[in-house]
Amino acid sequence: MPDERSPADIIAESAGPKAAVATDRSPSAEPDELSPRLANARDMIVTEHVDKWFGDFQALDDVTLNIKEEEIVVILGPSGSGKSTYIRCLNRLEEHDAGRIVIDGIELNEDVRAMQAIRSEVGMVFQQFNLFPHLSVLSNITLGPQKVRHVPKLEAEALAMQLLERVGIPEQADKFPAQLSGGQQQRVAIARALAMQPKIMLFDEPTSALDPEMIKEVLDVMQELAESGMTMIVVTHEMGFAREVADRLVFFDEGALVEQGTPEHFFTNPREERTKLFLSQIL
Amino acid sequence: MPLFYRRGFRRLLQQGLYVAATGLLFWYIYDALNLREFGFGFLSDPAAFKVANQWLIDIDGVTNSRITMYLVGVWASLRVVFVAILLSTVVGIVVGVSRLSSNWLVARMAMLYVEVFRNTPLLVQVVLVYAIFLVGAPIIQEVLNIGDFAFVSNRGVAIPWPVPDAGLWGLPDWGVGVWVALLIAIGAVAMTVRRQRQDRERATGQPQYGNRWAFGIFAVGALVTFIVLGLPVSIDRPYVEGTRYLEGMVIRPEFAALTIGLTLYTGAFNAEIVRGSIQALPRGQTEAANAVGLSAYQRMTLIILPQALRQMIPSITNQYLNVNKNSSLAYAVLYDDLFRVAGIIQNKAGHALEMFFVIIVTYMLISLVISAVMNLVNARVTRVGV
């Protein structure tokens, strides 16, 4: 069922009741001051009162969160808090059960065209890389552009090589994923997602499966990406990255959005007891 | 150090004992065979018996040698194995994918099929299908006539069959060969055009409709040969005379029972292999394919199947080898396969040892061919280019 309102309406509407939403929820959900550079940015992702159930288990509990264009949001929370489920709902790897999700003016609903449109706008990087093991590094990256966007082969390969240069491993183009280290594989995965020229990048614990010495090379790529103006949502436990790169930190617990604010707010003066407890355990 | 406790001596001793024991065994076999006048000369004597299958080679069964009759049996086995392998693969893929269906009824039906046919003996299934055929189909006097086109009775199903014919302009029989060669050449041209168009599609990103072009070229080419050459085969329609089918192609109940039994039984195992190989892939592969934006069909053909086939082919090959070996259950429905014909020869001529030697070598040869073909298939399907 296509939404009859125009994207602009949806955005205007979703931007409007933000203050109201904050008042009828716990005070911690009140949006804290944003980076000045985002003051006039439009909302890229709008999620309102999103619920998600796995059988009897409520994975997301009334999550309302709007994300600006070019904003870098880092999502924190203990395991099982719903942070991965939240970003997986954003490109419909999971279907939300209630509430509204609007990505760049397109509402996610039963309409398969909306899902297709979203998926080519939203890139995703997984904890376990999920490269295609039967395809070369180059083919992993060119597959999407060639098959979904119908980009000519030579053009797709040129783009793929550019992206491999950008993530620092052009010399690995003809190898297979299994021949690469974890850090290299994750950088290929980032290149694969970027090849679809997405407006939004989702990172689901991108460094959690990596050996410690490989974490930095992946974080460096992500930082460079953030500086290039990509809208990014990152689920991670890398506090250094969160402090340096994020515009906003969001804390999830038991499926609910507990607290959000700037890195400074989080690391100096968290408001909620649950946030304090979590940060004391992780820092 | 005493010699007996040296490692080198121990190894030498063990190997020496092994060589001696093997030598003794072979000497015994050689001696025993000598006593029995081991030899294959009897195979070239006249057979003096008939078998039901006369396909491929014209035989009378009286003057033909025993080895010829045996080869007729081998051919009969090969036909069953070939058809059962093809059909069981189709059944396996369809049922295996159905078991993963989100449709409750489809998934349960597939599961029921698998559990029934995987857990009952093949012999029972073959005999049951045969019995259903013999009891369920009408007797030949009350043959079911489908528009004078096909006939069904418990003697089998008779269908029309093409036979080579003299073509237009009084071409002799080999006109058929010319026609077939022309069709193959046209097919080759069509495939070349298809490949060129696919290459161009990859290079430019613009759809080039390779399949449509190939199909069009082949259809037009075939039509032209038909107009020029005429149809150099005629269709041989079957008819019933007395208690026999004449002409046409007769699918006998013995062949049908064995083939259907093997297909159902092996299909159930193949279905489990297909399901298992797809399920064994990490969920992340599906998710990554979705995240990249591939359609369900692209996901299946570009990501899931190429990887699942790698896992599937060794197990499926085992099932094909089982089809080959299980085809010897032809014995139960009196289908004249190689094992049954060998049994008849053995009854008439003795030489059981030689006959079993021949039987074993034949089955092994067929198995080796199946394995070799599957190795080629394996090498082909696991190579994927984008």
C-alpha cells in the first residue's frame, strides 16, 4: 500500500512532533543538543514508535529515533538490547511489527518496491563480513552494481578498483575472500556496500569478529567514510571511535531507547542509571 | 639392542609378513581357478535363449553369442539407470526446495513423501509399483486406446516413435543424419549468437535478449530445414494385434516399475541432500545478498545454488552410484537387465565365477563413468563468473 503523502510531507510531519514525543516519554529520550554542522540538515531516517517481536520476546519497544543527513550515530547497549535488530529493521532484513520507518522519504511497508528501493540506498556491513566465498574480491564488489543497477562491466570494475584503493587493498582484487585476513575481508565488505552508492551505511558490530590488531584498519576506513559526509549508523563497542567520530550516541537496553546525546554528554554526565552502569562496565 | 626391538627391523618384519600372506592368497586363488578351468571362451558360444528387450540391436537370441545377449542386458540396465538418474534429480530438486517452502501444505507434503520413500525398502517399492501396474492396468484384450495414438494395458504403454525415413528428393536413409547434423549446426550458431549477446550485455549493461535471439534463430533455422528437406523421419504409430503390441515404442511394465521405484526412492534421498546443502549455508549469505539488493531469483542462482551445489554434488554422486547398483533389483520384476541375463547364461553354461567377475567389472565400469561425468559437472558448476 503506497503512502499517498509525498516524501516532503512525511519528513515535515516527522520533524514536527519531535518535541511532543520527548515530553510524553521519559526525560532521557529528549534530543540533546546536536552538532552545529547538522543544525539545518534534513531527517534522513525517521523511526516512530517501532515495535518488534520475536515470538514472545519483545526485541524493540516503542523506539522513536530520527537521524539527520550526514549524521554519525553510534548505538550502544548490552547484547540482546535490540540495537542490531533496530538497524536490521532499517533495510528490512527484519520486518517491524508496529510503528513507522521512513528512509529518505520512502516508508518501509509491505510494498516490495519500497523494499527494493531502500536496499539499493542503504548499504550494510555485517559482523561476520558475509562476503560471497565463491566470488573473487572484485566480483563481490561488482555483483550488486552489475545485477541490480545494470552498470556496464568495465564501469563496475573501475568503480570497484576505486573503492578498493579507498579502503587500501587494491592489490587483493583477484583473490578470494578466504585468502584475506579478517580486517581485509571487512574492508572488502565495506567496499561492496559502497559500490551500490548508498546514501546511508549501517554497521552491525563491524569490528567484533576481528583480531585486535585489525580493528584499527577497519575503524580508519569508517572514520574516513564519516568525514566524507556519509550518513552512518554504527552498532559498536569501540568507545574510542564513538567518542571521536559520533555526532550522537544512543543507548539501548531491553529493546528500548534509554538515552541519547552527544559523546561529551555520555562520557561526562550520563543521566540514566542503566547508562551509567553500562558505561562503567565497558570503559 | 636385540634385533627384535629395533624399529627398522619391526617394520621390515611386518611388511614381509604382509607380502607373504598376500602372495599365499593369490597363489591359492590361482590354483583354485586352474582346477576349475577358468576362462571366458563359453561367452562366444550361441546363447539359445531369448530376452524381452530387443531394443537397439536386432537379435534373435538363438544364433547370437552369449556375450551379445549379455550386452543387451547391459544396455537394458543403462537405460534404467540413465532415466532413473535424470528423474530422481528432478524429483530431488523440486521436493528438496519444496521442503523449505514457507507454504505449510507444500512443505508437509514434501516431508511426507521423503519420510515414506526413504524409510521403506526399495525392493518393496519396486514390487509394489509392478503389482499396481499388473493389477491396475487393463488386460490387453480390453486395452485402453487413447485416440489410436497411445495404448495402455498391463503389457505396457505403447506410444508413437519416430523412425528414420527416406527424405525429400529420394534421399536415402542417411538423409536423417544430414538433417540431424544441420539441426546441430543451427543450434551451435544460435548458442554462439547467445554468448556474443550475453558478452555485450555484460560489457554495456544494456539488455541484449540473448535467449530470445538464440531461440528465434533455432526456430527459423529448423523451419527452413523442414521446408527444404521435408521431415526425414516418419512417426511409427503403434497398434494392437491379438495379444501383442506392434510397432511404436512400448514401455514395458517391468521397465516402468523398476524406473519408477528407483526414481521415487532415490528422489527422496536427493531431496534431503538438496535441502541439507541449502540449509547448511550461513544465513549471512542470504542477508548479504538481500542487503546488496539482489532479487530472490538472483539470490538463488548467483549466491545460494553455486555454493550449495558444491556441497551437493559429492552426495548426489553417491546416490547416482546407488541407482546403478540398485538397478540389479530388476531381478525382482523379471526385467532382463545385465544381472538377470548373466544369471540365465550361468544357468545354461555354468562358469559362475567368471560370470560374477564379468558382472562386477561391468557395474564398476558404469560407476566409474558416472563418477567421471560427475567430476566434470562438479568442476563446471563450481566455476562462477559474473
